[in-house]
Amino acid sequence: MTDATCYGLFDTYETLILGEKNTSDLFVLSETTYEADLSEISPDGESRWFHVAPVDNSVDNAGDIGPTTTDGPYLIDTI
């Protein structure tokens, strides 16, 4: 997508497809860095995955969500 920003989500789901039904509470990433909110994560040793999907901002396709890419797992230890 030539004129795109992205939705991003850092969570415990190994696979996830970002779409209209599950992105209403997510913010759109418009920068090149992503800062996950780890305030509610305990040092449980569970894995987390990062999911990202482009959002088309062009006039013709505004709001269309592209395919989700997932990276991980990342082991979280907040101690």
C-alpha cells in the first residue's frame, strides 16, 4: 500500500488476523517505532507476539486493512 499507516498489537495470541472487527480499540501507528504498553504484564515468562497490518489511507481505499504479519515469540520478563 503506497499511502499506508499500520495497526499494531502486542499480545499472547500466536496467530491473529487484524480486521475491522478487532481494531476499533487499537491506535494507528504512524511512526516507524512502536512502544508496547507493558504496564499490565507481570514477569510470568509467557511469550508475546507482535501483529501488524497496514491501513490504506488513499482516497479510494481509505481504511482498508491489509494482511497481518506476526513476529515472535518474545519472552517477557519485566524484572
